[in-house]
Amino acid sequence: MNNSVTVAGLNALLWTLTAVAIVLSIGRFTIRYVTAGRFHLDDASHLLSVLLLIGLAAAYTTGFPYSVRIAKIGRKEEKAPPPNDPFYHKYLQLRLVVTLLVFMVLWSVKATFLIFYRLLFDVSKTFIRMWWAAVALVFASFWVCIGSTLTLCGSASDLFDFKKCSSAKSLHDIRATYKYWCALNVGTDLIVLILPMYMIYGLQLRTSQKVVLTGIFSLGLLVAIVDILRTYESLVSGTFSGVALWSSLEVTIAVIVASLPLYRVLITRKGRRSLLSRLSMERYKNMEESPGGTERKFMDSNRSPGGEGTVSTFRNDLETQDSAFSDDARRSDHVPLAHLQR
């Protein structure tokens, strides 16, 4: 990819997609609260990913001009500042912040899906064992990525030493690191993608419903594809605009995809009617409450007998009763450091 994409264009794309992610996330939280009567741990994880995305977008916006200047220096279009110039230190600081935030956004999205699956399919002992194995692999891969980020230029003490970070050895090691970052990210994406399929195809649902659910949970494949493209761009061309474009797409698409599973209720007419009915009931209950806080006349049908909100409503929307989960029933130029990493 050439350098035709401007910083202004990248910022516009980044913040537009971030805004879309925020709007869809608000919709996700609204649907969850209306259908379940409360928020759950996966909502907290998703909120964390949204907040991290906003912080990452701000860091990208701050760092883009530094990356452009580094790219120009690498192409000999601009004279390089002296080695002790504060510009290099600031650039490396921003690179570290961006890289860490990217990993945090992507892995918090994986956590959101994993927690959601646990809430949805917690009646299967076989699934729970598979779930714990997936959690262990995802957790370990996250800390491998974080640890390798802190030793990207050799030792942690050299992290802000531009001379060492741009040496031939460091550049070779960085290229190798890109490859295993991609392998870990894509590998864990596939684990999270495949995990619910075992349960979906054991459910007592019509084939069309299973296809819809598979499609919803398979949207994470988009993130894996974008990560592969971003890594390819980093290794083959290394242009600022190309890598920045794919990096911006990857993190925003990840958060957007994590918002979508709960929108399944809007796909069918029955689901839309159910959601509107619950919204109307909530409004009516609010109207029935007196200013002094008189008890409501209607109990929330989406709460358990103990008063705790559950995800049973979503399970019912999937037409999955506990009996359906029985285990027996399921068979350009290469420019050194020419961009903020990730």
C-alpha cells in the first residue's frame, strides 16, 4: 500500500469507526439491561474494551505525526535529528503505549466473548472444561505478547534507546516478533471462534437458526483476517499509511464485533416484538412508581426467584432450555520503525 492515505484521513476513519463502536456498544448495553434486567461480567469486560479503544484512538492521533516524521527520515526525505533529540524518546514512548493498548483492546474483546459463552452455556460440564482450557491459553498468550513488547529492543532498559531499537539485530528481532504476535492473536481468535460451535450444533434449533448463530459468533474471523493483513503490510512494505490503516481497522472492528451477538434479538420479528414489549412494560412500571418509591406492581419476569438478574432471557430467545444442553444429546519501502507498532 502506498502512502496516499493522509494523517487527516486516518484520523477521520479511526474516530468514525470508534464512534460506531461506541454507539453499537450503547445499544448492546441497552438490550442486555432490557432483556436480562441487569448487567453481567461480560458487559464490564466490553465496557473496558470500549474505554481502552477510546484511549488507543487518542494515542494513535497523538502518535501519527511522529510516525510520519520517522517515515520521512527513513526515506531520506527529512534530515534526521541528532541521536539525543527528545523526539526519538517521545516516539518510542508513544509506540509502547499504542502497542500495549492494542493488545489490551484485542484481549479484552476475547474475554468478553469467553465470559458471554460461559454465561450462555454453563450447564454443560464438558463445555466448562473446554472453556477453562481456552481461558488458560488466551490468558497465557496475552502475557507473552505484553512481555515481548517490553523487550522489543533487547532488554527492557533499551526500550527507549532509538539507536538500539533501529539496529540491524533489533529490526530482525522485531520482524520475527510481528510473526508470532500474529500467530498468537489469530490462534486465540480461532479458539474463541470454535469454542461455542460444539454447543450450537447440539441445540434443539432449526438449521436456519443454527446458521444465523454460527454467523454471529463467526464475525470474529474478520478480526483475524485484518490482523493477518496488518502483519503482511508490516513485513512486506512497512509503510506508515498501510500499517496505520490496518491497525485502526483491527481494533475498531474487534469492539464492533463484540457488540453484535446481543443484536440477534432484532433479527426476527418475534425478537423485536419481545424487546419492544419489555421496553413498554419497563416504562409502565416506572409510571406506576410513586415519587416516594412505592413498590412496583409488577415483578420483573427476567429476574430469578432470588432477585438476581440472569441471562435466561437470552437463552430463551435462543430456544435453549437446560434439557437441550445434555452432553449425551450432542454428538512500498522498508522503513525501520516507520510506524507505531500494531
